[in-house]
Amino acid sequence: MNGVRKFLSALLVISGLALSLTRGAAAQDRVYHRIDGRLQSRNLDVSNIRVRLLRMPEGRPITETFTRRDGQFAFAQLQTGEYAIETIENDRFEATLTPVSLVPPNPNAPSPQSVNLVIDLTLKPLEGKPAPGVVAADVDIDVPKAAVKRYQAGMKALSDDNFEKARSEFKAAIEIYPSYYAARIELGRELRLQKQFREAEEVLRPLAQIGPKHAEARIELGIVLLSLDRRKEAADELRTAVGLEETSWAAHLYLGWALLETDGAQAEGHFERALVLDEQKAARAHLALARLAQERGKSRLAVEHLDAYLKIAPDAGDAAAARKLADSLRSQE
């Protein structure tokens, strides 16, 4: 039995933090697409409006951003499929939902697709209009044009898989405007993916003050702290992220990992919530739940979680080990 537990623990270590927010090895062979959009509403200010990307038809949120001063936004490195652009209702404008198809015309020879779109925003009734001078958004309002230009160059480099150039451009944007939320998020994420965790922490740390209402920065910093094995600090950041955005599968998943060694009961709740929110992306929560089940002597439940993981990710790098462990546990029933 101890051997099985060690095997499962080793499997989790192998999985480690190589979860759904990291770039997989197979990504090198994929075709990626891009959406460039612009919001407009007469001659009104449409800067810093929250825009979300949804995967259709299930309507699952993937990521979000905020418009620049000219109303522009972009989503890069997107896989083939059907999407929708959602603008979030605020004090001035109604919400919108715009479908976008990123499917190459020839599936046998897929090529990168680039979609440009303009979305018209509808003003809410006058009684909902905020007082003059009130700004709802809290980040990237007065970014200098020079910084925006470097940030856009960085996003273009990302879409071209030129990650070294992307990091250079994001760093330049931050040097021009140190409070540039979007540039710090992108640079911090790229540094994390390159396992430059201490540099990533330095870039991400100021975001708690720059954008205190946004969970994304807390999640990224939490992942970095986990990678540095600073679990208590990671848990603090990720608890804050859950408080800011309870429906974030990533916040729950990584908080579960941060708590796994010290508070299995709380970790279990967050892993289960992550799977409810997005089982595909949070699939490795099944591995952690299998470990917790096995530690409590619930081998059958552990097998169920391992099977659930293998159903979602049959070709993952740790699938063979998970399959072997599931077979071992079955033989003991």
C-alpha cells in the first residue's frame, strides 16, 4: 500500500505545475489564430472596457482583457474552433455577444486565421448613466502611446511564437510606463513559462496595487509562488483570487495545489469546484483527488478519479503512469 501511495505522489510531482495554463510540448505543431477587435459607440470613450473570450458552443470563458484608449483589443494564440467575444455590461454600455469562427477552410492543410471585427456598443438608458468624471475601470487608462506601441509589438510577437522578442517588447513597455497592467501580466506569464520564477514574481508583484480588483494577477503570482515552493504565500494570493472571481477554475485549482500538503479537506473542496467550473482545463485536479481518496483508504474512488483523468487526457505525458496506477489499485480491490 505504501508503494502505491509513493507512486501516486510521484505521479503528482511529475504532473507538478505543468497544468492547463502552461504551454504543452505539442503546441509547437499546432496552428494558432488571432482575433483583433475594436469597440465603438458614436464618439464616446470606449477605453478600458472588459472584454471576455468564450469558447462555444458551451460558452466557457477562456480569458479576458481590457480595451485600449482607441477601443482596440486582441486575443492571440487561439486554437481552431468556435468562439464568442463578450463585452461586460457596465454603468454606460449594455453587454454584447459576438460570434467568431476560427476554423481554417481546408482542415487537411490548416493555416493561421486572423479575424478583424468592430463591435458597436449600445448606451444604457440615461438613468443608468454615471455622474460626469466617474471612471468604472481601474487599469491602463492613461498609457503613453510609446508604451502601447511596444505592448502591441509584444502581442504580435506572441502570435508569431517569437517569445524572446515578446518578452523584450513587454519589458520596454513597462520601462516606459511601470503601471502598465496588461504588459506586466503578459511578461510575467512568459517568464513563468520559461521557468524564470523569481523574475516573474518581480514583474507580477506590483499588480496587486495596480489592479486590485482583478483576479488574473493574483492567480499568476500564486502559480509562481507555488513553483518557488512558497505554498503559504501562494495560498494567500489564490484565496484572494477566489474572493475576487469565485467562478475562476484556475484560482480554485491552484489553491487546491497550494493547500494539498497542509489541509487536504480544504484542498479537496477547491479541486472539486475547479472540476465543476471547467473539467477539461482542470483535469489534473482528478489526480490530486485520487491521491486524497487513496490516503483515506478509498481505492475505488481513487480509481474513478484516475479513469476520469485518462478519459479527458488519454495522451498526456503522465497518462501511462496514471493508467498503471489505476490498474494497480484495481488489482487490490
